[in-house]
Amino acid sequence: MSGGRIRSVRFKDGHTVDGLGEAFAAASNMQRFGPLMHGMMLPGFFTHQLALAAYMQSGMMKKVIAIPAEDRVREWRDWQADSDKITLIEAEEKRLELQAKTQEAENLRGVGGGAFIIVTAGNHAEELKPEQISKGGIVAINVVSRWQIRGKDWDRELASPRYGLPAMWEVDNENGAPSQIHPSRVVPFRGARLPAGATLSDEGKFWGDSRLMRVYTEVSRSDETQAWFAALVKKAKLLRFGVPGLETYDQDQLNKRVALIAQGENSLNATLFRASGGTDDPGETITDYQVNWQGIPAMMDAFDQRVAAVSDIPFTRLMGRSPAGMNATGAYDDLNLVKTVKTGQELELRPCLEQLDPFLLRSAGVDPEGVWWQFAPLSAPTEKEAADTFAVIMGAVEKLQATGAIPDREFAKGLQNLAIENGWLPGIDEDLSKLSDDERYGLNPNPSDDDPSAFTQTEEGGDPSTEARGNLPATRQNARV
């Protein structure tokens, strides 16, 4: 190894190859290559070939990478704007296949890193500003892995706002010539940040740690345990032949004898062997291989539980099993899963989408003023849960209203926003927007003599029965009756 790069690899059999890519190609299978991979867990050494091999050869590894990516985008996001604007935005997201491509980029984040490339007309080496995008101005959103794109001229100045970022990105064309892409057109999906001072290249520090790196050892152990169990099951089907005078048989005789026994098992579903001919003739014996299965499932579960712990995926979600135990309901697992997914959405996925959104909105032909979004709920409550939640919230609202601490107009605004955000009255936001402010938020915009609630104050010498509450707005008066 020289200069932080592996120049050659020597296998246990003494075979030496040059370069890590050739080492991967020279390995006959993952079992032979496994010890080599176990010994190279630093991000700088875990190359694209090794990461891809580890991902492709293990179903468990694919699942550990795919579950977080799927859960983060499964319910997608809810836009908050006028219905016409939402229709345009969602149509643009569909045209660009944004949800599916975000899942692809999240998968790449788990393997080692990936990025969106915003494709528009014009020179991609020039800075792209949102105001330059007209309706339909985004031609495509393309997804690349970190190994398809390279940063150039990294900023190492600690006082710079772009510290640790490249001045330009490069990607190879089909003809092998590199194309320059301005950073404003690239939305990186990076892994977890590495500790400061890590002795890695600028590229390695930028992309950070991958989920694959974090779980590789435990997934490998789980896969090895499954392979061992599968081999044990296969071995349990073996028959042991006891042939008297075996040493006197030549190879042809032995092959014929074994073939006859095997033919009997295949054709007659029975084992054919020569019985004992007496005291001096013990005959042939056939013994089934005995395996003690007790404790094996628990041991296999222990390895899988370790994978679940390291990957931060609940065991029931990872293994697709119902909760175990007399009092288990799965509620705790569901709560942990929701917390994990929401954390990933807010800390990792949201910054990526917010970098893209100014361009997306203009490409949809929507003025971004007043437009925002939130991640859609990961699961819908049952009707009973929704009703119980509504009753509790409205009870708290009534108590808050009765205090008189909030002016009626502002209270009405807050209550309407609460109803709209929770979707209690679908379409009410659009109907309310058609009203004037006095009609929408006013207490009694058109009071009449017939409306007793209009008399919110009393003149001097007025009815003493109304004086105690005469200075309160009508809404809060009624709340205190």
C-alpha cells in the first residue's frame, strides 16, 4: 500500500494481484473474498466495486439499504398552497419522476453516496439561478452515484462559507471526455458526516460514511449463519451406508452398489439394502444423519437482531414478522420506526429537496411565495384514534378560549389553521379564502338589533346584568355562559 491506496493484494494461497479491482475479479466467490473485505473497513478503501459486490451478493444487505430509502419517500410530501398551484406542482413532480428518483438517490446514499443533476438548456458549467427557470425549464432530473461524478478544486479555507465543497463537478461523457457541471446544478445525497480530522481525501470527507459500511460486518455474520444452517439442513438429508467388506470392493463394484441403492430411493421411494444373513453375515446398514435442532432458531434470530440494532430498523420491520411475546403489540417497534424515518427525513432528505424546490416550483409555473410543504404522515390513524384525538384537541381549544387570553380575531385564525392543517374539513380552506376578512375572522360583521350577542358593551347606567361580562367579545362571553 502506498500513498493511502492499495497497490496489490495477496491471498492466503500466495496468489498476488495488482489493484483492488483485479483483486475483486480474481476472487472466485464472496467466501474467499470475505476476509479481505473484513480487513478493509475504512471508507477510502471500500471502493465502488467492493460496495457494489457487498450490496449485490446479499439479500439482507439490499433490504437494510432499501428500507430507509423506501420509508422516507413512500408517503411523499403534502404541499400547502392553493389547489391550482398544488395541481401544477404535483404534475411537474410526476413529469420529472421525482419521487422514484429520490428513492433511487436515497438508495445510493446508503451504498456510498449519490446526487441529483438538474438538466436544463444551456451551458451546465455556468451557475444556475432559480429566476432563470421558466415553466417546463427543467428538462430532467438525473441520478448519479458518487463514483460517476468527481469534485474539482476543493475549498480548504476554514473561513470560507464553501469550506469542504468543490468549485466544480466533473462527469464523464460516453466518449470518455469529462463534462463540467456547476455545483448549483448538483444536489448531493451524502452519508453521515465523518469525525473532523479524518485522514481521508476531500472526496471521501465530502461523501461521508455510508449505511453499507456501518452494517457490513453484522450482515455478513447473519448471512454466514444462514449459509451454515442451509448446509446443515442439506447434510441432514444424507444417508450413511455401512457396507461389510468395503475394502474388498473395487471402484466399479462400489459405484454399482451405491447406484442401486440411490435408484431404489428415487424410483421406489424406499431404501434398498442387503439384510443380515446371519451371525457371520451382518449385512449392510444405513443410518440417517441426526441433527439436534434445539436452539438453532434462537441463535439465528440473535444474529438478525444484531443487524436490526446496527441498521436502526425494528426487527419486526426488517424480518417481516409479527411481534413476539405474550404482551407484545408492536406499538413500541412502530414508534421507533416512525422516529427513525422522521429523523432521516428532516436531517438528510429535507435539505436535498429544499435545494431543488426553488427550481422545481418555477419549472411548474408556480410563484414560490407562500408555498411550503411537509412530509406526509407515515401511517393513518384508525377512525377511533382520529375521533379520540379530535375530542382531546377540541377540549383543550375550548378551555383556552374560555380564558379570554387571546383576542377573538387571532383565535379564529389559529383555529382555522388548526382545522386546515389537520384536514378536519376538506376543502374548507378554499371556501374560507373567498370570504372577506371581516366575514372570515370577524365576530359579528353585520350585527343587528335582533342579535343579542351584538351588545358586547354597555353604556353607563345600562343593564347591570350585562355589566359583569360587557367588556368581553361575544365569542368569549358565550363561552363563559
